[in-house]
Amino acid sequence: MGTWGIGSFENDTAVDWLYDFEANDFRLIDRTLASVAAMQAVDYLDADEACEALAAAECVAAAAGFPAANLPNEVIDWVSANSPIQVKPEYVRMAAAAVTRVRTQSELKELWAETDDYEAWDTAVADLQTRLHQIE
């Protein structure tokens, strides 16, 4: 996984997901979050799936009016072009569950835990959790 920062969109997997998002918006968000939400505790959440889940959750937060400070222009433009966006409560619930799973039980967490940037990554993911909980 090519990574250049701790942010949800600062890796190759999320950028690839974002490319698909431009053509599929909420259909891709739904598909991405539903697959993580359907996982059992024993299921393995690999790093790529976790990166995609964080990207989808960031889009939900932005659509609901709680964007990250460093969103890609594609997401900013999408929110602006579709505003106001009525975010379904199930998307918020799936996003919150997915972010919790990524932060507590995922390969992505394990990979970040092996770096000096783990605390910064965890703080960024915790911020996303906080923004999602503000929606509920």
C-alpha cells in the first residue's frame, strides 16, 4: 500500500476508491460500508478494505455537514454539487461501525501500530469517529 500521510485519503487504495466514487457516489459508499458492517468479529479486515471504509466514512461525514479539514477536492465538489444531502441514518450507523472496526481490529491498525505515526493515525481516525457521532 502506497501511503504518504495519516489521512483517510492519503494512500493509493483510497485514491483508487475515490476515482470509483466520482461515478458511483452513494452506491459505492453503501457497498463499501455494508461489506464491513456485515463482518463478524472473527472476520479479517484487510488493509485495503479498511482504507476504503475510512474513505467512505469520510464521505458520509462530509455529506452530513461534518467534513474533515483536508478533504480531497473531489469530495468537496461532490458535496457542493449535491447540497443539501439527506444522509440516511443507516449510512451513519454503518460508517461509525466501520470506523470502530478499522480502529480496533484491522490489518490497517496493525500496520500503523508498527510505525512512529501510529498515535497520529489513531487520533485522525478518532476524529472521524467523533464527527460521525455528532450526526447521530
